[in-house]
Amino acid sequence: MSPERILYPCYFDAALLCREGRRVPRSMAVKNPTLADLETALKQLKITYQTGEQHHPAHWAERGGRVAVDWSESKELLIKKVARILPHRK
């Protein structure tokens, strides 16, 4: 089994600063990403994942959920792959 990588919607949120949890450049970020958006992107990439109700520690009041991804390469590569697929909403 490959290592598990955890992704949170806040990693891709254009409204957040990097110190608030965004992990992609603002040019790759989207407005209000949801767990469903992450699931759609991972399905398109044909990557195995499981969703969970846990929240990002910095955003304990928001229940955005998370995705546990079966991924053996770097987490940064995974984040960038997902960011390229996410629907860019205005």
C-alpha cells in the first residue's frame, strides 16, 4: 500500500493567504473549493482516495472535510496535479 497523503479544500482556496493554509499559487487556486471539487479532480486523475469529516487544524470551526489519497510521490506534486484539474469558478 502506498503512503497516505491528506488534502484539505483550504489548500486550494484563493481567498486564503499561504499562512492561512493555501498551498498553491493564487493563480492555481479556486474560489470556495469543496470536498466534492477535490473528489471530482481525483476521479478525473484516476487516483484512489477516501473522504473524511476531519477538518484542517487551522480551520477547526469549519467542517470542510478532507481527502486521504493513496499516493507514493511527493505531496506537493499531488497538490499541483489536483489544482490543475479543479474547476475554476469566478
